[in-house]
Amino acid sequence: MATRDFPRIKAVRAYVSEAAKGDQGADCHDVNDDHWINGSPVPIANPMSGYELYQQYRKSWGINAMGTLVVEVEADDGTSGVGVTIGGEPGCYIVEKHLSRFIEGQDPRNVELLNDQMFRSTLNYGRKGLPIQAISAVDIALWDLLGKLRNEPVYALLGGKTKERLPVYSTTARPDIAKELGFVGAKIPCPYGPSAGDDGMRKNIEFYKGWREKVGDEFPLSLDCYMALTVPYATRLAKELEPYGLKWMEEFLPPDDYEGYNDVRANLRGSKVLLTTGEHEYNKYGFKQLINSRCVDIVQPDITWLGGITEARRVVAMAAAHDTLVIPHGSSVYSYHLQYAFSNCPVAEYINLSPKADKIVPYFGGLFTDEPLPADGFIDLPNRAGFGVTLCRDTLKRPYARSEEESKINAEKNKAYKGPKKAHMPF
């Protein structure tokens, strides 16, 4: 029985969101000044904490400078898939002016090919950061499109469910409320870094101890250090907090300090505190170093930042071979589909983005009309095609719009290519 003809990709479009102030969209830090995740009223340690002008509020040094990037991939039959990340107008330029040439005219089933071409073509200016985030949005849009064309959820395309329900912990300023809401654990931000000296260390200890007393000894409570610490400081902080039941210490060093992560692991040999990182690690090569060295117990890729679902499943496979857990950073529905499909992804993160961390609100703000939300400590994904969410287009603007003729030229080129003209051994 012949397989059905599959539609090709007609066009790629990139948008920014001009949502109302305080609606963070894909950038969880693009919030009002008095939001808890901006460092109000309790500061949050970060790489800029050593500079007095930027100590209190994270937006003061531009954590939200890029803003939201939305990518839409449309097939010949009118079906479209959507992916989001941060990257704003610079990301739109990369998608429209560079990445589109590899996508338009292609078969959307060839996600490995398209992801590889996008990555290799940006090596000279990419590898991590903004170009990879742009690739992520395109890749996610391709998976969304593929799911809609096949009328299946993305987790089914990845291999189906390994769990019927997905437990969720909350990153929050109010772990006591997270516990009341049924989350299986909570993570709080570390207030002070090394620049605050011994007084800051004392305040960090009292801060964590205070929340431990409020939530009780049995509720898992972790600490997010957001790239703010040093090897000696992270080592001491973990030892000081271990008696108070610190579940894990997260991203305590800059992401490229692989040797430092190994040093902290060695310094904490025998400790019960789990070590985690990976939120700002952007490709399989970096995760390979983290996983092979066993310097962390859990890796935490952000699906919207590391190359999308295609790169994420490579990382999950590597981690599985080393019995390393994968608990993605944020990513909402994109993480949930990935985690449904793989057994070494045991629990999801929900970042509580209500200003006072006291309500369940969508991670992506108003970008989608139907983003699935946790209830009673679980995420239950609906049986919908693709990622199962509906884009709200009211606030979108396409800053680098190309003509239909430009998309058509890309499409004709890719449709015409039939591969190498002469067979040969590829090595």
C-alpha cells in the first residue's frame, strides 16, 4: 500500500510580540519591576551581582533585552506549526534572512536533516546563544507542524507515553504556597553571591533555613543559584545547607566552567546534595562534557534554547546511557511532551510567574490561548495534535517580512535538489 503524499513547507515567518507590559510571553523575565523574579523584594543572585548598580533588579542589566521570538512554519496545504523562544528582532532576522533557506520547500518529516543544516550553517557565528535559540524556535515549529499533519501529539511522534501523568515541582518565591497547591517540591532563588561577603552567606543560610521551617522537613526544597557563585562559595554553601535538607543546588557556576563543576563535585564527595545545571548549555557537545564527567546528577536543558526537540532528544539519550536524569528548565508544553516520552525525565518544572507567586498562570503569558497548566502537582496533556496549543496572533509583528516570491525561490531550490549525483563512500 503506497504511503500518502506529504505536503512540503511553503513558508517560514518570524514574529515579535508587542504584548501589554508585564505579559512576559516567551521571556520569563520580561515582567513588571515589582515582580518577584525581577528581585523584588528579595534580591536574586546573578552574574551581575558584583556590580552595585545592578545588584537588586535583574532587568536593570538587560536580562529581558531580547524579548519574545515566535516562528511559524506553514505547509503547502495551509497547516502551520508554531515555536517560541527568546530572541526578539535579532532572532527574527536570523530566521528570515538565514535559516529560512534550509526550511522552505523541504519535507517537514526530515527534522534531523533540517536541524543539522541550521546548526552547521551558523557555526561561524553561532554554536550557543541567540542563533541556537532561533534554531530552537524553527525546530519546535517543525515538530508542531509534523504532529498536526499526522494528527498526533508530539509525544506520540517521540515514541509515546512512558507515564500517564507528569509530576511537577515549582520554582517560586513562595514554596509554602507551592506546597499548598500540591506541587511535589519547590525551588527558591539564592539571594546573594560572593560579592556580598560573609554577611551575604549568613543571609543565604537564614533565608533557606527560614523556608525549610515553613514547609517542613519532608517537602523537597532546592536552591537556584543562576550562574552567580564560585567554586569555593558553592562548596561552602552546599555544606552549610545540607543539614537543612537541601535537595539540589542548581547552576551555581557559569555554564562554560566545566572544570569548576568537576571541582565542586569532588569537594562535595559523599554529600547528599544533588548538583544540577544545563539551563544555559546550548548544544549536545556541552552536555556531553557534563554527562560524561558525571559532575552533575541532573541536566536541565531549556527546550526553547538548546536547539528544540531534535537536540533535546539527543541529550536525553546521552543522559540515559549514564543514568543521569533530565529535568528541563521551564519550557512549559515543550518540556512536557518530551518528558512524557522518555523515562529518565521524571518530573517537570513549573516557574510560577504570577507577580507574588501565589497563582497558577501560563508560563508563556498570553502567547497561547490554551497552555496546559499544572493542577494538584501534575500535568495532564490533552490528546491534541502537535503541541496542542493555539497561538494568539493579536500582538504579533513581523519585522523582517519577506515577499512570497523569496519564499518560493527557496522552496523551488530545495524541491529540485535530489542529493549527490554520484554514489560514493562517505568516508
